[in-house]
Amino acid sequence: MSEKSPLSMSNLFVDILSTLEANDAPYVIIGAFAATAYGITRTTYDIDFIVDLKERHIQALAAHYPSPRYYADPDQMRDSIRLGIMFNIIDSSRGEKADLVPVSMHRRYPQILANRIRRVVEIPGQAPFEAWYAAPEDVIIGKLMAWSEGRSRKHETDIYEMLVFHYLGLDPSISIDERLIDGEAPGLGPDTVNFWAAVKKAAHAEAERLTDQE
């Protein structure tokens, strides 16, 4: 069943979603934009997709985003898919950029694509539409991976807010299976295991505090 996800999106992001949908290109929204569907409150303009593109999808994207306004090089897409590295679509007139990550880039990405969730997106001034989002567990695991590499505070805050939102039951359609995350965290090292445990504890305490205030 599709669920609602209110987001603030760039024009390029919405347009790429429409193009991927129209061409039946397998994709899933990941990162901070996906996390906004599960309770985070910060604004982000980083747009990230995992994609599994075939030649017909590459040709469709290149045709839909022609130069000189857009940068959507089909040769770069093919090379990125072959090498497992990220590529971009850029709208030079608006200064907007979308990052597309080939499914070949990481061993977990095929499973994230398989676990994706269909949600209804509502944007002020536009008709609602459906899109594919990473499951909340995969969003958190991705943020744990990113935290383990750079210790960025934003990933800690995002995970914390997602958990508080979940513990408060603010959206009954969202359920986070912490056991799946518990199983992945040890592979990221003991610091990440301790970090994950600390964020869970803090989120539980905040959810209890907010519940007691009601």
C-alpha cells in the first residue's frame, strides 16, 4: 500500500522521478530525502537515487536532458555503471544537481532496491504522485555507514529523529525493524555498534519524555 510522504523537492528531482517512472527504470530514493519520509526535519537539497539502468533507460535519460542546458552524458552513465561509481544529471540553468548511484556500486544496493517502499508524495502546488523510497531500516543502515566513515553529526541527528518519530508512533504506516539494523551494525565496527546503541537509548528517552508531557 502506498503511504504519504510530504517533501520539499527541487524541480530537477521531481522531473527525474517522473522520467524514471515513465520509462519503468528501477530506482529507489535514498539518503536524507528518503529520511524525510520517516520523520527527520532538516531541509536537504542533496538528491540521491540508486538506479539499475539498462541501455534503453540511458538513452531515455540522455534524450530527456539534452545539452547545453543539461548534463546527462550517456557515455558517463555507461562507464559509471560498469565501474560502479556515481554519476550526475545537472540542470545548469537552475544550478540543480542529482546524484544517481548505480546498483553495482555496493553489495547492499541490490537489496535496498528490492526492499523499496511505494509512497505517495505531496508537494505544495503540485498533484500528488507516487515514488519508490528506501525502507526506513535501509535508510538508517546507510546513515550508520556514512557515520562510520566521517562521524558527521547530521547522520546522528537524522537517525535520532527517525527513531523518536517511530517510538512516538506518529505515523502508524511506518515500522522500523531494529533487529535488522542490529545485525548490520557489527560489520561497521565496534564504534558504530556503540554509537547505534547510544542513539537508540537517547531516542527512547526523548520519546518517553514527550509522552509524559502529554
